[in-house]
Amino acid sequence: MTETTQMPTPPGDAAKQRTPELRLAAGALHGLRQDLFHDAFAYRPLPRMSVDGWLTRRLPGRLREYAGWTPHAVLATAALIALLMATVDNDSAAVLLGPLAVIPILLTMLRPVGAFWLSMAATPVSQVFGSSSDGWPWLPGSFACHLIVLTVVAIRTRPRTAAYMWAVTAAYGFAADVLFGPGYYYGDDTAPMLVFSALVLLVVAVWHTRREARQEVTAQQTVTAHERSRRTLLEERTNIARELHDVVAHHMSVVAIQAEAAPYRVENPPPELERAFATIRENAVAALTELRRVLGVVRAEDYEAPDAPQPTLADLDALLANVRDAGLDVEKTVTGAVRALPQGVELSAYRIVQEALSNSLRHAPGASARVEIGYVLGGLGLRIVNGPPPAPALVKPSPGAGHGITGMRERVTMLNGEMTAGPSDEGGYEVTVFLPVTTTTEDGS
């Protein structure tokens, strides 16, 4: 025979095993504390009304500015009406009953939940100094004050808070009836207060629901419009990529094929000619590879770039050899301690040198160029300068669209660097760039 030992239930599990009714009651009490007691007197000023409505847009400038204070004027008018109702038949206690009916209404413009509690506290005080024959447990001024406060606070908060306020009001009314009995007063205002307040709060709740639904629809329409715009942009980018592929890729392929076949069409071609056509073919194939990579990025936003390594300053010698084969006499000078730099700086520096040398080939054919790279403590310095083209130019300069300098400036700006570009004193062109690099200590700080 075996014995089973029942382990004690942890406190957390006991809370989970409560009945649905207890959980519902606990949730209601938590909501009551959160809405009516937590930061009850927090400062929440009533904002000005929007003046973009169909009516306020038609008002003159100065009047339209004043129209923004319409909610405050309405509340001041309601407070004046409550003041008249509180003092019309109570001349002896008007000095006390008037402020008790006005202050809670005005307080809704600054501290809405606190105004509700002030109205609840002012109700029995007004009953003590007023006449019970005018109403119980709400005098006329207190009745109007509390109904206005309930409406304004419900508009300024949310439907759940309005339900809690109505429940507290009902509890106060029923408690006043039970404690003092039906013979103590002439007229019972609890039922009218609960009916009128329930109707008003129902209208406010419907208004809240419609406004939230309208905001949700507006947000959904905004998201839909944004998605439509993105889809249209993606389609346009796909069309551009298709056109680039059909035009540029086709011609670059033709250039590569013709450059490969050209030496075989000449009997005993000189070695210089073979090397020139080989260089043309290598550049055309490299351009096709770069073009396909760029087109992949343009075609789709979720395009994953290939894992091929991006060029760095270590690949600069191959770039210089390439441009030398194309006819540009270029030399490189490196100063400072060569070190590894962040990938973004390495790639941007390589592309800037590449574009500057391409501009030298295009705009100053036959000229010499010089690339200076300086590793300094705060970053990397670049200077690419070319001389003027020779006087008897064998090759005419090729005009460009002017996007090369712009692209270099965008790369430098992205890295918070500095760049200058312009004619040099020798009659050529000079590009000077500084790319900052954040230094880190041994502990990684």
C-alpha cells in the first residue's frame, strides 16, 4: 500500500486556481483603483479645440483663433448655470453652495478625476447647509454639477472610467437612501440621477467607440496607402532594373565578347594590343558583375547581398594596375602606420579612389595621377590629384553626367567626413577627403 503526499500549493498557483467570479471581481477592483484612485489629482489640462473642422475653417483669422477655446467657454457657461441653480432658493447659504457647485465643474479643465471626487464630496456638504425639501441626496445645484462633471470626465477619460464613476454615484445614492430612510426627505433624486447619468454616459461611450473606430480606420488607410506606395515604388524599381539589364548588360556583354575575339582577327597582333583587349574584357566582366549585384538590390527590398567580400584598401594595387593598363600613369604614396579600418571606411575609401581615377581617365586622358593615403590618429586622409592632359591630346575628353563627385560627397557625408574637390594649382584636378575613425582602447571603451 502506497501513500501519496500532497505538496502544498504555491501562492502563485493558488491565485491561478481562483474561480472566474473572483478573478472578475479582482480585475474590477484593480481597474477601479487604476482609474479613480491612481493619480486622481494629476494635472491634465484641457487642450484647445482643433480649428480644422468644416465650420471653423470658414471663420476669420482672429475669430478662428478664439474658436479653439470653445470647450473652456462651454464649461464656464455650464458652471454659471449650476451656480444659478444652487443659489436661486438658498439666499442664506448661497455663499457656500455656489462655490460647491462651480469649483468641481471648473476643475474638470485641469484635474478631471479629482473633479469627480470633489463633486462627490461637495454633495453631502451642500445637503447639510441646504434645504432637504429641494431634493435628496442631491440639491438642484449639486445635481447639475455632478451630472456635468460626470459628462466632462467621461469625455476626457474612457468608457471604463465612466462606468466606475456611475457605480460610485449609484453606491452613494443607495447608501444615502438606506441610512436616512424614505421619511427623512421629501423627494428622492437618486433614480433621476442614475437614469440621466446612464443615458449621458451611454452617449459618451458610443461617441468614444465611434471615434476609436474612425481612428483605427484612418490608421488602417494610412498603412494601406503606405503599402501601396511601397508596392508602386518596388514595381518602378523593378522596371528600372529590367531596363538597365536589357540595355547596359547587353552592350557590356557585346563589349566583352568583341574584346575577347578582337586579337584573333588580326594577324600577329602585338603584345600591347593583346593586353589592351584583355584589360577591356576584364573591365567589362567586372562591370557586369557589379551591375548584376546592383540590379539585385534595386529589384527587391529583401534582396540578400552575396557573400563575396567587398573591396578594401588592400585591393588598391590591383585597381591601380588596372587603370595603368588603361593608359593612366598613376603612383601611390602611403604615410602613417597602416592598420585595419572599419569595413564601411575601407569600402568608401576604395570607391572614392576608384571614382576619382575614373574621372581622370575620362576628363584628362593621357595625364598622370597621384594617390596619397594618410593613416592618422583620428581617421584616414585621401588625396587624388591628376595633372593637366598633354597639349597634343591623342584622345578627346569624355563628358560625364556629373554624378561621380556627387556620389563621393554622399559617401563622405554618410561617414561624417570632409571633402573638397576642384581644380589644382598645376592645372589639373584634385580631390581631398578625410574620413574620421573612432579610436577604441584595449578594453573596448
